Amino acid sequence: MDRHAFLNRDFISGLIWAVIGLVFCAGAIHYGVILNGGPGPGLVPIIAGVILTALGLVIIITPFLPGKSRVEATENFFPEEGSFKRVFYATLGLFVYILLFEFLGFFITTLVVTIFMLRLIEPMKWSIVLGSALLIAVSFHLVFRTVLKLPFPRGYFGI
Amino acid sequence: METLSHLFLSIQIAMEPMNLFACFIGVFVGTLVGVLPGLGSTAAISLLLPITFGLSVNQSIIMLAGIYYGTMYGGTTTSILLNIPGEDVAMITCLDGYPMAKQGRAGAALGISAFGSCIAGTFAVIMLMVFGPPLAAVALRFGPPENAALTILGLTLVSYLGSGSMTKALMMAAAGLLLGCIGLDLMEGTERYTLNSLRLREGIGLVPIVMGLFGVAEVLITIERVQGKIEIFKTNTKNLLPTKQDWKDSAGPIARGTVAGFFLGIIPGGGGFLASLVSYVVEKKISKHPEKFGTGAIEGVAGPETANNAGAGGAFLPLLTLGIPCNVVMAVLVGAFMIHGINPGPLLLVEHPDLFWGIVGSMYIGNVMLLILNLPLISIWVKILKIPYKILFPLIFLFCLVGSFSLNNSIWDMGVMILFGIIGYWMKKTEYPSAPLVMALVLGPMFETSIRQTLVMSSGSPLILFTRPLSCAFMVVAILTLISPLFLKWIGKQRIGMKMKYED
């Protein structure tokens, strides 16, 4: 048995989905599949959970069946040098946004995080970064706060 | 006679100034979204959904619908000029549209696409007017078994017709049903999978999930690779009016694409891409010169473009009459309806006829607006394409963040969106489709309510689904759909076995 099969994306993803299905099945049994002689709150979760688990096992087991070959991923998970960094910084930027949003307020948070993303993900000149970030933050402020009057937080600095 | 009066009513409602304005904004934004690669109609509609909160339900749905069929038009421009489809549905147009551009006939390609799309859109609207009311009347007679069987059929077809592995698609449909179970059980009031959280008691919102799966995940996939400068093919985009010969060559494909596209658009999981693919294959098969396809045949542009726009119109029929979304965009529109406290379905015509006819009327007007917008403004759309993606992607993220916050003024929704963005990214890498998950999330409550009512009616026997004629028909089609891949594989093996036997 090729041990690399275990690192195959289908194996890992199938396993994760199968476990998720099992967890929901356990919950479904707890809530009651049949209640007072009729269908209970656990009916649909157990149907869906069984389907998810069973098909997850199919995904896991299929490459090991006789006559079946493991489907190789056509490229690495991160296809280029720098891919992981770009995706990581983008995701980090999103989390930083929600962490700062209520503290710094909508305008400053938008400005700061836009600068972060423009500078770190595909670096550009500081003049372009700062100019674009300011334009974006001001435009969003005008459209969403001034025109649409959405109640975004002003934060500690009241902006 | 009644159809005519409905037509006048629909035009009257659509021509109200604010509805007209909402339609214009929708088709304009839709065309813009269609032109820009990397941002699909699903993401755009979910991003702009919060902006519609201040509008009336008519204006909201008209605007969002306009975005949807507007993207069909916009995606054509990049397909023809850049060989990059702005939308998935415009992929087929690249095959002959781009070669036409290289031959200096971009104008003809763009022109016939625009006119064909307008014809298709108008046909779809007429069909909606003709078939909508009778279908809604039939659907009013559906009971729980019919509704349960219909949702099972819908989910099965979405899994079957989607791209990639059907096994993975069915898994995602199951995952969507499970996500829909988080929160309060509608029938017993039991808290399910809430982990004692007040937030989870309300369930997980559809809009942050869609923004995450289709907005954030799409951007994360795109920024993995350094985006090069887009080279726009310099070609003649003047002379947009097709010649007599162009019309003669395109008339048949437009007619066939219109009819086929509309009916394929109704099928759950069908939609624009399937419609344009089928149209292309059919036109190539029946053409006297099939060798010309792929080298700049105008039939290869006219047919698919018409089909995908007819499909976009057809997709509204099951939504407005049965309450069944047949693709992800329609699923998001269900969310938009529910935000305004309206359940799309057979009662829509009865309780909100102005909404139904207003949407239909606005589609007439929207198609005309799109024809006017797309032809003269092509040079503007081309300039917009020059905006580098490294400037665009933070904008998309910000729209997602702002949009998700404004749903309930809550950081929670932003967090849900980011989480599903990461999950969606991982799903794309491991080739699990997102569409069945969203469809199941939307159809899940309807499915659960109807299946539980069905089992109460039948004292627990699921065979009732097969004893009533309509639900039996739906179930048979669903079962055939599920077993057809195995059946086809078995037939293939038999054929290979017989062939080897013959060769021996």
C-alpha cells in the first residue's frame, strides 16, 4: 500500500467529511430520529449525516480497490512560489479587519487593511499603495456611510 | 386576452420611476461584473444584497435580477476580446468569438451576441408570462409528498449536472442539509447543534456563507498566482451591426438556442453553461460546414450566447412559481425574498402579483437597456478591464466584509463569511463543488418540513412518495439520475467485453 495515498487530498478530505457526518449523526440520535411515533428533529440530520459519512468512506476507499488507481492531484496545493504567502496574508488581513473594526472604526480599519493588502500581497510602490488605499477608504465611506447611511462604527477616534 | 392584460400590468409596474432606476442600476452593475473576470454573478448579488435593504421588495428583486442577466451580457465582451470568459457561461463563446476578433470581426461577434441575447431574453420573458400562472396554479395543489419529492429531484439534478465528481457533489448537498439543520427545529422547537450559542440558535445565514464560498474563496484562488498584465486584442469594435449575411447565418442558431436554452435553464443544475454547451454541440453537428467551428464561425457565437441568456430567463420560472431555485444565483434570490419577508413560490402570484409581474416586466425593459448599454459602451468596458487585479481584489474583500456586516450590524456575520471563505478555498482545492451545498442549504428547510409532514400523513411509510402520481414521477427521475452513472459504466464495460470477445 502506497503510504503517499494517505497524504492524498481525496483521502484527507474524505476522512474529514466522514467524521463531520458521524458527528452530525451522533447529534441526530441525541435529538431523536423518531419522537412520539413520528419523525423527530434528528430525522433529516441522520439521513444527511449517513449520506455524507458513507460517501466520504467511498472517496477514501476507492483508490485502494483492485483495478483503481489513485487520482493524483495535477499540481501542488500551492501552485507557485509565494502562493502560500499571498493567501496567508490575504486571510490574515480579513481577520485583522474584524479585530480592528469596532475599535478603530470603519474608515481607519478600511484604510489600514487596504494598505496592508496592497503592499504585502503583490507589492507596489508606496505612492500607489497609499493613494489607492485612501481613494478606496474615502469612496467606501461616501457610498456606505454618507449615501446609504449604514451605521458602521466610528471607533475610538470617532472617525 | 388575459396574457395581454398581464403584459400591460407588468410594463406598467416596471415603468414606475424607481423600479426603472433599480433595473438600470442592476443591468449596469451586472454588465460590469460580467466584464470583470474573477467576480461572478453569485458573489456580486450576495455582495450587493445589503444595499437593497433600503429599497422596496420590488426594487430589490428587480435590481438583483438585473445583475444576473446583465452578467450574461458582460461576460461576452471579455470572451470575444480577450479569450477570457468573464463568466463561466461565456466560456463557449471564446471558441469562435476570439477567432472572429483575430480576423477583425469583433464588432460582428459582439453585435450578434447582443442582439441574440436580447431576442432570447425577450422570449424567456414571454414564456414566463405564458407558463408562469398555470404552473403556479398546478403547484398550489402540491401536497407535502410532492414538495418533498421535488426538492429531492432538485438536489439530485444539481449534483448530477454540476461539473466534477457526482459523489463529491452529493456529499456537498448532504453537507448543505446539515448546515441548514443548525439552529431551532421549525417543527419541535428543539435546539440543534447550537453548542448553547445564542447566535447559532438563529442558524447560520445564507448570505455570509455565499459571500464566503463564492466571493472570498474565489479571490483567494485567484491571488495564488501572480496576475500578469491583460493584453487586450486591438481589433475593430466598430461596425457592431451585423450584416445581412450574419443574420442569415445566425437566424437558425438564435432560434434553436433560444428554445433549448430556456428549457435547459429551468432544470436544477442546468442553467447558462449547460445551455450554451448544448447549443454549440448541436449547431456544430447540424452545420453544413462543421470544420469552420473553432475558427470563427458566427453560428458558434450566436447559438451559445442566445442559449445562455434564454437559460438565465428560464431559471426564474421554477423560482417564481414553485419556489425552487434551480441554480445558486436563484438560491441567493430566495434569500433576498426572505429578507423582505416574502416566500417565493406558488402563492407569490396570489399574494404579491405586483411583484411577480413587476419582475417579468422589468426583464423586458432590462433586455432593451442591455442592448443599448452593451453596444456603444464596449470601449468603456474594455478600459475597465485594464484595472489590475491587485487593485481589484481588496475591493472585492471590502465589499464582502461591509456587505456581511450590514446584514445584522454584527461582526459575527463577518466571521462566518471569512470562515466559509477558507472552507470554500479548501473545497476548491480538493474539488468539492459549492453550488450543491448552497442549494441544499436553501432547499433544506422546505425539504425537512415536507418530508416530516409526509411521514406523519403516511404513518411513517416513505412509500407514499411512490403512490402519488406526481411525487412518484419526481422520485423515479431522481432515482434514474442517481443510478445512471453506474448504469452507463456497466454498459461501457459490457461493450468493451463484447469488443474484446469479437476481436478474439
